[in-house]
Amino acid sequence: MIFASLLSLLSLLFMGIPVAATLAITGLILSGLYSPLPLHFAIAEISWTVTNNFLLIAIPLFVMLGELLLRSGLASRMYSALVLWMPWLPGGLMHSNIAACAMFAATSGSSVATAATIGTVALQEVKRNSYNERLFLGTIAAGGTLGILIPPSVNLILFGVLTETSIPRLYLAGILPGFLLAGFFSLLVVVLCLWRPEWGGTQTRASWSDRLHALPDLLPPLVIFLAVIGSIYMGWATATEAAALGVVTTALIAALYGCLSLRVILSAFEGTMRTSAMIMAVMIGAYFLNLVFGATGLPAAVSTWITGMALTPFELFCLVVAFYFVLGMFMETLSMMVATVPIVAPILAAAGFDPVWTGIIIVLLMEIALITPPVGLNLFVVQSLRKRGPMADVILGTAPFVLVMIGFVFLLYAWPDLALWLPRSMR
């Protein structure tokens, strides 16, 4: 059945069928082959349950928050301010790309939105300042992945819902690894530009008066982050209520900056509806596929098979990393998470791994999947923003960052407190 599931998923994806339909069709195929019950009758109930889940309402709210930042121009102003503060490092504006991605990730919760927003603003600087184009593209694609790790993260919400793990604790656990990973990305750029100085482009200069004048443009992401995350940990709001508070805060800041208009609001609504509909369709298909898996006994069979292998915790961890690395080459991260977490998370829990730590590891592996060909979404997003050039440029530019992320996954295995210290101390 495992072989039939993978064959069906990959065949439908390669045929160009949308991910949501692929998951639902795979569920229908497996149900017809292996289940004596008419499981397709459950689709209506699943659709209602998924779209009526109070915690999942946070997803369209966080999407709207990111849309407001993008459409109002606040994200562009943030990047322009960072450009004045970061060029003294080897690699210049590539550090601005990573820092801007980290700051935008701390408000939007979406990797694709992060890469698209920062890429739209940053790509014009490649030729102007003579940067190595491949590495510059890599900083945008890899930096964009931070959107699903640094809270508020849509994927951490999904993991919490799927495993009944505390979302506030997951958010706390994602803060330090998220910003540490951003720091490692910048360190990689420094090392590469010291090795090949010509990759770092020409340095731009800015006066201290220009830098100080631009500081107010760096405040909106900080204020929004504190409003969302602070309200959760002060006990004033749930994750869903905090998402709504974030939208209101973003709208107020945009109004104060004179960036809010009816056109901005309508375009943000349109983008939110489009993205939210896609996410919910994928979730309905994935939840139905999970129902079929459960009814046919696949999770129990996989668990029994892995238990029978008598793997050590480290061997099991390596198996999970390899599994997600390969699967991430062919599946979109949202559907991969909803389809696999109900199977993988219980296996890791039975091996003694902390569920909060497991959530951070799985989201990190999802990040890697965002920039591994042939289905890495961030690769396509960054490539779509270019006027010309092959996809190979983006893939080669992100390759060093993939190696850093794999190393960081094993660093978290060696020192799990990098993720668990903050939620433990805030308990």
C-alpha cells in the first residue's frame, strides 16, 4: 500500500494535476483498492471540520497580515531601511536580503510571501551593484524559508493542530532556531565573499543621518511581532485572536504611515482569499487522505515496520531526515506536512523525542523542501521574479544554504535545548 500511495501521488503530480486534487484522488484510489467501506462519503464532513476549526482561522488572518504589509509598501520601506544599515559586511546587500526575510517572516507566517515580497524589492540591486547573481538569488530563496519557522508560522499552527501540541510552546521554540538560522545564512555569505571577494559586489555608502532617518521604517515589523507574540504569552489572546490583533495592528500602522487606501485593502483581500482557498483545498484533500490511511491501517503498519527494525534514536532520526529530504523533492510542503505528520510524529514520540522539538525539526525539513528541486516552491517564486536567466541559477545559488540547513538540523539533534530552552523557561 505504501508503494501504491507514493506511485499515485507522484504520477498525478507529474501529470500537472493540482496538489489538492492529487491528494483527494489518491485517497479515492486507495479507498477503492484497500477499504471495504465507502470512505468518500466522509469528504463533506471533513470539509466542514477543516474549514470550521477555530485554530485554523488564524491561517487566513496571518495571510492577510502579510498581504497588507506587501500591498501597503511597508515591506519595501523596511528593506530600503535595512539597505542603509547592512552594506558594511562582506556580501553587502545580501545580508539585507536575509535580515529583511527574517523580519518579514516574523510578521507574515508564509515562506512564499516572504520570498516574493523581498525578492520583488531586492532583485533590481543585482546588476546595479555587481553581485554574484546566483548567490544573491540564493539569499532570497533560502531567506524566504524562514517564514515557516519564525513565528507566527502557518506550518507550526498546522503541526499543533495535527498533533494536539501547544501552539504557544511551538512558537516559543521556533524563535531562537529561526534567528540562529538567519545568522548562519549571513555567516555563510561572509565566508563565501571573503573567499571570492568579487561575489560581494560594490559596497553602497550611507551617512548616519540617512540611517537614523530610516529607523522608523524598521519599527512596523517589530511592533507587529510584539503585538502578535506578546499577546499570546501575556495570556491576553489565543493564537487566532492574536492573528486578528496582528491584522488590526498592521492596518493601523499602514494608516499612520499614509499607506492604507481602499485599493490596498481590496487587493489584500483578493490575495488573502486566493491563498487561503488554496491552503484550505490542500488541507481538505490531505485530511481525507489521512482518513483513508487510518482506515486501511497504514500508520500502524508503518509504525510496526519501523519498530521491527530496532533502530537507535539517532538512526531513526536520520531515516526521518532522509525521508523528508527525498519526499520534499516531489511534494509541496503544506500537503506533505498534513499527509505525513500524523504518521511520523507518533513514531518519534514513541522513540522518546519531545513533541515540540519534533515540530521544529519537521518544519526545518519543510524549509529544506522549499528550496530543493524539482518542486521547491521558493525556487519557482524567485525564478518568476527574474526578467531572464535559467532556473539552474536559482538552484545552484541555494545549494550552499541547503547544506547549512541540513547541518543545522543535526545541530538541533545534538543540542535540543536550542529549541526547548525558551518554552521551558516561559512555562
